[in-house]
Amino acid sequence: MADVSRRSLFGGAIATGVALGTGATPAALGDPAAARPRPHGQASMIDVPFRPLKGVRVGMIGLGNRGGSMASGWAAVPGCVVAAVCDIRTDRAQRTADRLDAEGRAKPAVYGGSADSYKKLLARDDIDCIYIATPWEFHYAQGRDAMLAGKHVAVELPIATELHELWSLVDTSEKTRKHLMLAENCCYGNNEMAMLRMSHRGVFGEVTNGHGGYLHDLRALLFDDGYYTDDWRRLWHTRSKASFYHMHGLAPVAAAMDVNRGDRFTTVSAVSTPARGLADYRERFVPRDHRSWQETYVNGDLVTCHIKTSKGYQIRTEHDVSTPRPYSRINSIAGTRGIFEDYAGTPSGARVYFEPGHTNHSWRDFAPFRDEHKHWLWRKFPVPIGGHDGMDWIMQWRTVQCMRSGLVPDIDVYDSAAWCAPIPLSVRSLAMGGMAVPVPDFTRGDWSRKRPGLDSEETDMPDGGGTTPPRASRRAAR
């Protein structure tokens, strides 16, 4: 992994521990929500459709655990070809290319060997979309370079970790007229998409609050020498106090509450527990000669962000990968007429309580209501295909469909920036004792109008492109 300056991560000077006086204010730090006019020559990307394509040619950058697992899915989508693959470790790219070839797919070109190898891939003129699954610190530069090279981009979480980087990606998208999308697969989960439709249909009344996050005991994997290459994910815990990876829980809740489509985030305030979990795990399970004993962990085990919206609504996010707990994205919304909670131990993994029909103050199983309000994408693919209970495949299929059909993307650069903004904003808030800090309006005023998003109208893949992948590809994608 390339050397990364601490000052370039999570809030610059604040992230590296520069003391703030008691009179510090957001203005003293440079108000990130201050009016930012659109530069000359740029125009909004809201409601801008893809130019229809007969087929979509994907280039993949980063072929570790996540990237490597997604290759077969992209190649199985009707009308999609993985044209080129790249990883700094060339052997990973080669293995991916060989696997696709063995599955009967077109064998992609291979790039690798250096930190700049991806630029050779971007220089190709036979690629339409770049999929990025490298460590977090490289997402911003690679996403920006891809748009400047004339490609649309889907970026794994997060798209960037700094406010100026988020603004840069917004500006670059507007300037190049290329879409950049957070590859937020959890927005395409069966429960999440049904929750979205129920919210928009008024089942829960006026939805005034939500709760989402990422609670996942990653301790064993963080200290596993063969899992996160060069310890990249564990090392983030040595650099800053921040909400690293809340987007899986925040994004579906924000979509259900029409953020950037009638409402917007206005402030973020963050609180954190002490950093104890990783050091405690290391003490008990990691040999004393392991390199991790040279590390000091500073990020709190549980980081909670309270997000307020322009309508006065609230969303709470939580991030904890350092203590023992069952996996959960929380995934809850509540309104004037009812509530939805996911991962609650019911057979379907979710429960509801809403008017009319609530009795004895008892929860009801979500499964019958999920079937009633099932999103059309899950009616098209009722049996989960591929990883993460099918949401990976749904995201990939829908992305290709939007590009081939000339549709507006479900997730745009403004959604992506807003959902990732609590990362650097949590740094600022924690440095100021939990003070609320303003959230930029990345839409530059276009957040207040209703417009389509993930709750889309049903459409088919062009050329009758099939509703299920070939049997061999289905096996390979699991």
C-alpha cells in the first residue's frame, strides 16, 4: 500500500490531533456548508440520464476480497462484459481474468504491478464504467481520474473521506458529465427496498426519524494477516476518531426519508466511546511479536452520529467493528403511524408495528408486508442470486440496465457525497466535544424537489436481456 499522509486523512489537522481552543467554531474551521456557487461551465447532474448503450464494458480496479468476489456478477449481467481488470498485485488480476475465462466469459485485459497501473486501464477507449474496490484511501483519486478519463464510476464505500474530496468529485462529475455512484449494495436489499416503498406509500405516516449503522465484529479479520492486505483496514483505527463506515445503514434510511429529494442533512454531531476493543483483543489473542503491537488504536469502539435534517427530522448512525456483537445494520424508520425495525430476531429478520391493526402493543412479523410491498426488482429476482443475500446482483443488474436503457441512475453523486459526509464531519464534531457541525448542500439548492430514486418504475433490460443469469454464472457468483 502506498504511503499515506496522516494529514490527508479525515479532516487534515484536526485528524492528527491539533488542539482546538474552547472558542473553536465551524466558521473558524472554514464552514463546509457555506454557499458554494457552481463553477462556470458546470451544470447539475440531477435527472441526467445515461447515454443509452447497446452493451456495457466494465473495468475493475481492486481485486481483493470485495472486488474479486464481484467479477463474476458483472460478467453475468446481460449485455455486460468485464473488459479489463487491475490490481497492484498483478497475480490477483490474472486470477480474476482466468476465472472469468473458465466460466466461459470474455477474458479481460490484465493490468497491475504498480500504484499507477490503473491509469493504463483508464486510458483504454473500450470501457464505459469503472468499478473501484480498492482500500478506502485510494477511492477519491481513482474515482476522479476515471471521470476525467471519460468513464462513469461505481465506487465501493466510501467515495472519499474528506470534504474537499467530496466537493471535488461533485465538481468533476458536473464538469465531465459522467456519473459517479456509491456502490451501496444495501440499498438494494429485499427488506430495505420494501421499507422504502412502504415509507413512500405512507404506511408509517410522516417518517420523522431513522436509525442505521454498521455493527460487525471484525476483530478476528482485522488481525488476520491474510484478509485485509497490508493491514489497511486496521490501520484506519490508528489514524483518527471518526465514523468510518456507517453508509450501509444510513443510505437505505436516508432514501426512505427522501434525503436530497425533498429534505437534506443539515448538521452532524458525534459522540464516541473510548478505544478499548482492538487493544483488548490483541492482548488476549495476538502474539507479542506481531507487528500490530507497534500500533496505538485511537478510534472509539462505538461512534454515534446524530444527523438533523432541514425538516427537523433526525437520523442516528452507529459504527462499531471493535467489540463482540452480532452483525446488524439496524435499519429502522419510525413515523406518526408506525415503525419498522430490521434484524430483530423474527423469522424474516424484521418486525413492524403500525396503524391500523396493531394490537396488544405487540410486534408483527415483517414478511407478509414485505411481500405486499415488494420492490419490482425483487419480483423480477425473487430467489436471491449471488452475494449478500442477492443485493449485490440486484445492484449490478440495475446499474447495467440503467446504462443500457438510458435511465437516470438510482444513486447519484449528490447522494453519494451526502451519505459519506458524516465521515469527515464526525472528525470535526468529535474534536469539538460533540458540537453540531453543518453539512454541505452538495446539490446547491436542488434538494428540495421530489424526484425519482431507488423507488423506481419497473422497466426491462433492452433486447429482452433475461431476468436470471446463466446457471454456471449463478454458481460462480455465490
